[in-house]
Amino acid sequence: MENINIPENAKEIISELAIMGLDKILEKTIQSDNEILKEIPIIKSIVSAIQIGSAIQNAHFIKKYACFIGIVNENKIDDKLLFDVLKNKKEVKKIIEQTIIEIDRYQTIEKTKMLSLLFVKTFKDKTFSIEEYNILLFGIEAIQSYTGIETLQKYYKAGEYLGFDVKHNEKVKDLDYTQLFGTGLITTPAVSSYFGGADFVAFISKLGIKFYENIIVNL
């Protein structure tokens, strides 16, 4: 592979960005002439000023972020609550940065709402652990945007029907687990001898049940 020639005046900027926190990058990309963006509040851990610039020059990101931060602010989540759970400034910064990155990646506003509720349930209500938050932070992105939640509901209802012992519940046989593959909300599909040994059957996971009961029903 050929070397990429980087102008000398750009090398310093690239090096700076490589070690700069996302909070500082956001500060540097603020559009000071955009009065609408100035009205969007931000957790102090992200940016000290109550401003946000279009860091990725994308109106959809702004809309998603506004949705997220609106719900967070309604629930009065601040730095203190984050430190109560994480106990470490470095970990707080890391979780905030990962959260912002995932908001950028989410395809829909609905997924951002799921994340905001998950954020509240983790840092305020402490319903979810940090490990569960991180699994679901990335798992939400993998949910099929159009029919994924409907499929999760079907898995939940099928499990509920037999007290979540769905290994012999034919209702799950024809459900499309690919809508939720890689989310952590269902178990890894396994060949079911009960159905003749040729069918791949997935079941809602314990985390999937928890996510459905605490997040999906509250959307």
C-alpha cells in the first residue's frame, strides 16, 4: 500500500484529534451562529457549555440526540448519578462517548428512544447493570428496524405463554430470529430435535425479557 502524504500543517491536527476526547471535538465543531442548536442542553460530562454543533453535519443526528437528551433531562440525570454507578471519571467519559457514537449509528428515532429509556433505567433506576447497558447499547443497533420489535414481542408472548420455558413451544418455530440476531435479546439458535432435528429455533433470553418489560412496554 502506498503511503498517504499528509501536509505538515495537517499532521498536528490529526495527532491532536487522535488523543482528544469526543467532548472537546464537539466543542471545536460548534456552529456558533446556529441559535436552534444552542438550545439543546448537554450533560456536563460531554461539553461544559450548553451548546452543540453539528459534529457530523447531519440533521438526523441532531434530532436523535435531542430526543435522547430530552428524556435524560426530564429524568434529572446528571454527572452525580453517573458517578454513583461508575465511580470513575474515565469510565464516565467512555460510556458517554460510546453512547454518542451509537446514537449517530442508529437508523431510527425509535432506537434512540430505547437507548434513552435504557440510560434512565441504568443510571437512575439501576434496573440494568453497566454490563447489560453496554450489551444493549450495541444490541439496539442490530435490531431490524422495521419488524425487529414486533418479532421480539412475539418471542416474549411465546415465552410468557409457558412461563418462558419455550423449548417445547411450537410458537417460536416459525419466528425469524434473524430480525434480532446479534442483539443479545435472544439465545443463539440451536437445532431442535423436538421439531425433527432440522429446524433452527431461538428463544428470548433473560436479558431480552428484561429489555421488553422495562423498555419496550414503556416506549
